[in-house]
Amino acid sequence: VTPLLGAIRGVTSRPLVCYPNSGEGWDPVARSWLPGTRWDFRSSAREWVDAGARLIGGCCRTTAADIADIAAGARGEHVGAAGRECDVGHAYVVADESRR
């Protein structure tokens, strides 16, 4: 995600959006999620903001805890967040330019 944001940032002045899923893979034949590594949203969110993302969200299989980690990471916080497990589907964190 970070390299893509960097590439896009080089060709536009528009705000960038980052809306990843949980990081797990999808098997379209079996129509099921594959076990795998989830994003480290807290670390990744700060990288995404630094790469130009101004709207960060969570898509498939992200949880309330993931969104809390995205928000904390975007603010530069490093302590783990406790959140309730639920499928958020569509949630967003807007990077606050005044905190950069």
C-alpha cells in the first residue's frame, strides 16, 4: 500500500484515500477468506499518512479494534488499542494536517 500511495502522490495533488481490507487473502473459487497475516494497522497507518493518505478506512474483515489502531497510528501513538470485535465494513479516519 505504501509504495502505491507514493507513486500516486507523485502524479496528483488530490487527497489520497487508503481503504485496505484486513490483509487476509480471498479465494474467489472457494468463496472464502484464507487464513493469513493481518495488517499491523497501527504501524501501517502512520506510514500511509506520511505517504500522503488523508482518508484512511477499513474494508473487508476489519474490526472496531483495527479502526482504533488506524486512528491511533495516524496520530503517531504506539500503545495497543482495545476494541470490540465486529465487522465494521466502512469506517474512516481522516488525517489531521495540524498534527503533522
